[in-house]
Amino acid sequence: MSTHTTTPPGTFDARQVKQDFPILQQTVHGKPLTYLDSAASSQKPLVVIEALDAYYRASNANIHRGVYWLSEHATALYDEAREKVARFINAPDPRSCVFVRNATEALNLVAYSWGRANLEPGDTVVLTLLEHHSNIVPWQIVTAERGATIRYVDIDHDGRLRLDQLDHYLRTERVKLVGVTHVANALGTINPVAEIAARAHAAGALVLVDGAQSVPHMPVDVQALDVDFLAFSGHKMLGPMGIGVLWGRREILEAMPPFLGGGDMIREVTTCGSTWADLPAKFEAGTPSVGDAVGLGAAIDYLTALGMDAVRAHEREIVAYALERLAQVPGVTLYGPTGEDRAGVVSFTLDDIHPHDIASIPDSEGVAIRAGHHCAQPLMDRLGVVATARASFYVYNSEEDVDRLADALQTVRRIFGPGA
Ligand code: C6P
């Protein structure tokens, strides 16, 4: 990592941080690359790339199986990565951190394992209109199977959750679980998860938090939030693709049946049936992505060195600057809240120009933004749009990147805008 010596303690210089990311040093269409799609997937610092390289050069073997040195070494690295994850989210017990492929798999694990075992006809699962499809579709499948109902908490004008509706459902229905995204990927709303958990628990419901867009960007402490499950992906937090985490309260995970069956997750198998291994192995069937877990551990080390408070402070600043700069582009409509409860995501439309056209001009200038429904179609319906353009920020983005986007949007308007 570069030394971040010229900035005050607890902060960092994003332009210096960018030097740690080889991919961001290239040009695209002859222009320097400005990457503004970290909500989809983050880029990787050299230390993570090197950790993967070192693992495959010197440490790779299947874990838990060999009695030879290399296998024991790989197992130790895998366990060490799990301990880093646990410390990062302040989980009391690393064994309650289950490695999965990504947030999607973590959310499916809860729906299929906990949902199938616990939902009965007449029960309700409360979700929100801010959810990503991966915290909606598994629940649609499982509630249909179990005869349970889903209710969706609506948003207000600014894209904040209507907690009065949550209270209403908690009061009037048999709510077994509240599933909520910590940060909305399409609007950037930071939801009051601790408050939601307190209300849900008072009504006897469990709380599943989708942390895909929060764990990479702010300090997340599962004990302080007092939630029951937290799901997130490694690739959005500077780690490799192919590794994610489900954290769950130990006693709840212990009571849950396995999600996938196969090698590693059993205690004993006979022709008549099987018994299950202890946590976390019960939920980690088959050969895990050991190298990717090691890479995630390196990403956690990198983020910890920057300081998660500093990461959040940086994004608070850059998103405030982006909201101000983009609002100056005529014809831009910005979505989502504008206060402290706004993460580093800016969704917008520009006149009635299709978001794919909006994104194509910045791309020709080397500026990568996303356009589409962001896997949040119920939210798009609620906003009355089919799609938005979206810029999302991370540790390597600076105000210069925002300026390049704002300039490119002026060009979009000249080419596609009214009177063009
Ligand atoms: N959102 C985005 O561009 P996976 O694909 O499993 O790593 O993450 C799924 C997921 C779950 N929850 C939230 C809140 C998310 O934002 C995502 C992924 C990407 O916004 C891809 S649509």
C-alpha cells in the first residue's frame, strides 16, 4: 500500500489510494479511466492481487482433508481469513461467519434453510421496496412454498423507509422475519437498521440485513446493530469475486438445517441418513473458495489500514460534492435522500434521455457508470422510471472523477437533450 503520510490522521488522499489499484492506471478509449461503478463491483488493490498470486504459488491445496503440510497450511489460511471477517464486523464468534459465494447466496441460504424450517401458513415476511432482487426473489419462492405472505415497507418522497408501515405490519400480522438492506444500492439510502431491529425484535421477529452495500463502505458492527443475520459480498469490498459471507447469531444458525448437502458439511453419512458437522462447516458443503477467502482477508487488512471511519467520511464528502455538481447539469433529476443517511451512490435521470444513452457518452470519455434497473425493479416501479443512470464511489474516487462525469453529462445533453 502507498504511504498516506501527507493527510491528517484518520483521513486519506483518494488520489494516493488510487495508485494502489493497477487497473485504474490504464486508459480507456484513449482517456484515463474513471471508475464509478463500485456498487456493482469494486476494483482490487495490488495487495489483494498479490495475496491471490502468493496463495496459488505457495499455499494451494484442498482444506480439511489432507494430513500433509500443504493442506494444513491452506486450512490455517482459510481459518485466519474467517477470523479477519469476524473482527471486521465485530462478530463474537468466527464460527458464525459462513463463507459463501456472494451476498446472493447468503440471502438464499437464509430463505431456504431458515425460511423452509420456520415459515408456516399465515406468517409474514416483511421486506422493503429498497431491496435488491436477491433479497426479494428467494423470499417469493419460499413464502409461496410455505403459504406465507410478503409485505413491503414503502418509501417516502426522499427514498427513506416508512417505518410507520413497518410498525403497522409488526402490530397487525404474524411477522417472523424482517429483511432489510442496510444501504439501498439504487438510491444510496442508509437505513436505520438498529432502530428497525429493535422494533422487529420487540414484535418477536428476526432481522436479516443485506450488507452488500454497507460492509464495504462504513463500520458495521453486528453486535451494536443487534441484528440476526448479515449478508455481504467480498468483490464489492476490494476482495475477489467468488467469496461472500453470511454471519448469523450462533444459536439461530445451529438450529437451522443445512442449505446444501455434500462433502465437508456432514458428521456421519449412512445409507439411512446423515448427521451434520458443527458450524461453520454445516453450511459450507463442497470445496470452498480458499484462495478467494485469503484474498478477502487481504482486502480487509487494506480497508482496516485505511480505517472504516475514514472510508465513510471520504464517501460522505464525495457524494455531497457529486450531488452538488450533478444538480448543476440542466435536466438532471437526482433520486434518494440528501442528508447524513446517504451513502456513496447517486442515481439520476437526465431529461427523458434513456439511461443507456446517458452512460454511453461518459464511457467514450473513459468514465464508467452504470445504467439500468440495478436489480431493483420494484423500486424502479415505485419511482415511476424503468431505469436510472448511477454513479457509485469508493476509496479511489476523488472530486476530479465527479468533475469528469459532470462534464460528460453536459455533452450527453448537447447530443441527446431537448432541441438536439
Ligand atoms: N448489486 C449493483 O450494481 P452479489 O451479486 O451477490 O455480489 O450482490 C447482490 C446484491 C445484494 N444486495 C445488494 C444491496 C446489492 O447491491 C447487490 C448487488 C449490484 O448494485 C449488482 S445488481
